[in-house]
Amino acid sequence: MTRTARVEPITEETQESIQVSGWRVMDVTDPNEMREVSQHDTEPQAIEAARNYERETSNEPGSQPDDTQDYESSETPRG
């Protein structure tokens, strides 16, 4: 089954601010059973890991093809 991944920040709160300390890839295929797949130092690393995770699971028997979802709205669309 093709999995759906989401990239989200890992944050640390202080009295003065909220700081991003890293990025995590979450498997959100089943919203009731979300699980962390991996952690990364930078957002681009996490985005690449999420893409690879979805691509790998799209090769499993009975899976739909990977939809090449965009993870970052600031990316320019590729034609």
C-alpha cells in the first residue's frame, strides 16, 4: 500500500521563542495511527526522505502509483 508522508518541524520552546531543532517525517497514511519514520537536521533532507519513503512504498503489491506530492509550497512546479 502506498504510504503518505508529512514533513513537520521538531520544536523546542523557551520563554523567549520557539526554535526549530530539526525535522521529522511522519507516516500519516492512517490519521489514527500516525508514526514517525525518521528525523533530519534540515528541511530539504526531510523532504527528500519523505519522497523516498512514498516512492519505496508505491512499489509494494497492490499500491497506487506515487503521486509525487509537493511537500513545500515555496518550490516551483516542475513541468
